[in-house]
Amino acid sequence: MSAATSTRIPEGIGTRVRRFTSRRASWIPVFAALGILLALLLAGQAYFGNFLTPRVLSSLLLDNAYLLILAVGMTFVILTAGIDLSVGAVLAFTAIMGARMLSEGVPVVVVIPVMLIGGALIGLLIGVLIQFFDVQPFIASLAGMFAARGLAFLVSLSSIKVEDPAILWLQTKLFNIDGWYLSPTGVIALLVVAAGALVLQFTRFGRTIYAIGGNEQSARLMGLPVVRTKLLAYIICGTCAGLAGVVFTAYQGAGYPLNGIGTELDTIAAVVIGGTLLTGGSGFVLGSMIGVFVYGTIKTAISFLGAEQSWTRITIGALLLVFVVVQRVIVSRSSRR
Amino acid sequence: MTKIFKHRLVLPIAALVALILVNTISRPSFVSITVRDGQLYGSVIDILRNSAPLMLVALGMTIVIATRGIDLSVGALMAVSGAVALTIIDGSGSPDSPATLGIAIAAGVTVTLIFGAWNGFLVSVLGIQPIIATLVLMLAGRGIALLITGGFITTVTSTPYKFMSQGYLLGLPFAFYVSVVAIVLVALIQRRTALGVLTESVGINPEASRLAGVRSRGIVWGAYAVSGLLAGFAGILYSSNIMAADANAAGQYIELDAILAVVLGGTSLMGGKFSIAGTVIGVFTIQTLKSTITFLGVPPAVSPLFMAMVVVIVVLVQSQRVRNGASKLWATVSSRKEAEVAR
């Protein structure tokens, strides 16, 4: 790795820090994101005075539960050095499909699996295009995005209200712990994050994902199941988008085919801010979670300010820039491949 | 396997011709052109006129893609240039004077030229991935446009400004001349100088071309700047068509259409060899397809589904062609190719 590990300077804090940064270079962007998040929260508290309250912090999770789920799925795909532009459209499609089925009296125990399978199928389509037809992930997921958006409009052109108590319960039931609120959607999102982190860190499948992102050719030569793993990554991303559709339906209490336009960009931005490299092979689900919270905090702060929401996009764009440059510096310093 | 069939423009042209045939059979009025007051009207003329913004953007995109990059920010830049130009016209006392018009257009495209150069700086100097470098402005650009217009949709009345996309010159829409000029300029600069070859060499192997003495940094930088400039002109045309600066709707999804047009025209997203003629055909194909969808009475909302089918068909045909061409090499080459795709 870098020179810091081989020189014989007596062990001090500086050396240890340097050794950590050279060995665990991929964690640095995550800590940077965490630092930004804390700075944002503290600045918000200093400016508004009522920012760091359990209510605001709880709503950070509840309002962004769907984005969190999308970001976990997106992390899988980006780690394989791919990208999935379809998630926003898949969210809209599964949400409107679910709302339509519920309004026609289909029981909820059927509807939710159908929504998840719908997302998974679009993910599978994208994966097949990429893996078997040699299509670039960007173009393949673009096709998936158009398909899902068109299907959403095919299901319904207008908003469909959801009155199913089980779906609405996901958002309206609030567990109150000392002023902190947690809805079932928040629990789902946290479970998805935990599952994603564990799978990536401790399973053979998860390590194969990192291997493919690091160098697909090497992974293939090592005899790792590249085809199956990449397909699964896109299926997971699609399923997450379907699940986000469930959560989003509960959140909005309705399905609408125009939902989620631009959400794929927010998701990618959150994942990148969370320290995942778009070149693949380096990143963490926990980082993506921090990225989503950074996004949510900016959004909350801007609505606190009463400023125009267009500032959210500008700030996210600027932050994205900062993080990309920082990552660029880290990558060029730590890896000399 | 004659020489003609091997030409790389055969498939794009065949697709366009097939589309035109389908249109003509389903509604014969498609190809009819009527002359009124010395001006030509008809579906084909509409396609020529309406394709102008996409043509400009796609030309810039072709050059960027040839350097192995991609520019996602073009739609947002269109919104910015429209917002800048219309805000200037709106604020001036004489919206009809040529001076105001010149200043407005110059200001609009200068701003997007600077933004394009900024994209190029991120990609060529800082070495950031093109997708993410241009994603920054794609996210922030519309916000900036909204700030310029103050969150409103600025509307103006200016006859000369309106002329640019709705006026006629010598019987043909003025916007068509704009795209012709852009095509000719880009083709001349890229094909009658060494620049095109250098651009291709940078796209095929940046490191090798740098070692061979090609200033790849400047070429990549310039490609993004040109893309920004052309997107600026496209934004002016778009805002002139609706006489309003709509920061949210201007150029929405045009980056995707432009990328599709480039890919349809046979230019690989992997960079390198590019075809300006192919892009021109690709743009007309997409514009014809859009008009087809409208005329067939398909609800506009369902049109994404058609676009998805087109994308899938195109990429499948292209990959099939790869298979036929190198059927024996397939097994060995495919693993390498996939590694490149995953780049």
C-alpha cells in the first residue's frame, strides 16, 4: 500500500492514523459524510434552536424511509460498478399497481408480494440485458426506467387513493419512545439497511459483489459466480425499489404515476455522498444511510428556512461535487493500480 | 455480405426508412407537404423544425461520447440558457430590438459555455467520472435556472425571439437552418481538420494517445465546453418555441433522447469512432418516432413504454451484430468486453 506502513517511525497516534487511513481508505469517505452530517445537524441547531429535537430527528428517518431502501439496493448495484436509473420509475410503477389492486379489493397479503415481484422482474430484465446482451448498465437501466414509467401510466393516469388499513398502518402507527417516533416503515427501512450491511459484509455473495466491483476479470478468473451475482444485484435493487413502492404508498396514502421523477438521481447522489465509489468495489450500506440522512437534513433545513426547494438540489449538487473530489483525491493517493 | 451492408450506417438508415414507411402506410398524409404563402407545411416539416433542439444537443453529445464520456447536464443547461435569455429580454425596455436579442442570446450561451467548461474541468483535469461530474450540474442546474427566473415561468413577447423557432425563411422553418448550420460546422471542424481523428484516438485509448503526444486533456475539455455551448443554443430555441422559460420542463429527458440518438446512429458508448451522419439520422428517427406515437393516438403518457421497446430493440440488434461479426471470437472476447463495460 502506501509508504506509511513500511517506514520505521516509532508508533505514535499520527502513525496509527496514517496506517488506518491507508489500510481502510474506503472508510474515510464514510467518516467524512458522518462529519458533514453532524456539522449540518449542529449548524441547524445553532441557527434554528429547535432543530436537534427528537421529533425532527425521528421525521428524518420517517420521511426518507423509501429513499433509504432505494439507496441500499442502489449500493449493491453501484458496488458491482453498475448503475440503475430505473428505481424512481419502478417505485412509481409498483406504488400505482399496488394502489390499483387494493382499490379493486385484492387482499393486502397478495398485493405486497406482487409489488416486490414486479420490482424484481424489472431488475431481472435490466440484469439480463447487461449480462447476456452486453448492454451498458446506463442504457439497460434507462430502458427499465422507460418501461416502468410507461407501465405506471398504463395502470392509471391519475392518482389512486389507498384506504387499506394494513398499508396505512405502516405509516400511521407510531411507536412513541420518550418523544422519539418510529413507524413500521422506519423499522422496515432500518431492517433493510441491517440486512444489506450484513449480507455485503459476511456472506459469500456479498464479498463476491466487492470482488466484481474491484476487478470483474479477476473475479471471473478466480472462479467466482460473476453472472449470477450481478444478476442478483440488479434483482435486489429492483426488489428494494418495489419495497420502497410499498413504503411510499403508505407514506403518501395514494399511488400516482408521476411519483419518483428524479428520485434515481437523489438516490445515486445519496449513495455517492455516503462514500461509495461509482467505479465499484468500495463502499458501505451504512455510508449510504448516512448519505440519505445528509440529504434529508438539507431538505429539512431548507424547509425550516422557508427557502425555495430548488436550493435542495443546488446544495445536493454542490455536496456531491465536494465528495466526488474528495474521493478522487483518496483514490489517487491510496491505490496506484 | 456486400460492402453496402457492412457499412455502419445501414442499420440506422434502415430503421429510419422503416419508420417512415410505417407512418406513410398508416396515414398517407404523413409525407404530403402543402405550400401556403410560400411556406411549407406538413408532418415532415414539423419533424425538421421540432428536432432542432435535440439535434444541437445530440451533436455535442456525440463529441463527448467519442471521448468516452457522457454529458447528463445538457437538459439542465437548456433550462439555464432559456432562463438567462428570457430574464434579460423581460427586464429590457425594448424586447423587439436586435441589440437586446443579441445580448440575451449571447449571455445565455456564454453561461452554458462556462458550465460546459466546468464539466470539462471536472472530467479532464480532476479526472472525475463523466457520469458523476455532469450529474452535479444536472442536479444543480435546474435549481440555478429556478433561481434566475425567481421560481416563476418567465414569459415574454418578442417577435424576433419568436421567429427563431417559429419563423420561416425561404419556405423552410428557421430552426431547421440552425440545425443545418450546426451540423455543417461540427462536421467541418471534426472531419476537415485533424480534431476528429484526435478525438477518436482519445476515446479509444486516452493513455496511449497522451503518450503519442495528443493533448487529450484539452480535447476532452473542449468536448464538454462545446456540448455546453450547443445545449445553450438548444435552450434558446426551446424557450423561443414556447416563449417562456420553464425551468422544470425545459429539456427534460433530452439528455436521454440525445444519448439514444447517438447510440442509434451507431456511435458506441465506449468512445472512439463516432459518426455525425449517424447522429443526424438518429435524431430524425427519434423525432419521427415521437410524432408517430402522437399521431397513432397513443396517450403521450404511455409513450415511455414505446421508447423502452425501441431502446431494447436497438441494443439487442447492436449486440446481435457484434455476435454475427465475431461469432468465433465471441467466447474469448466477451469476457474482456464485459470487463470493459463494467469499467
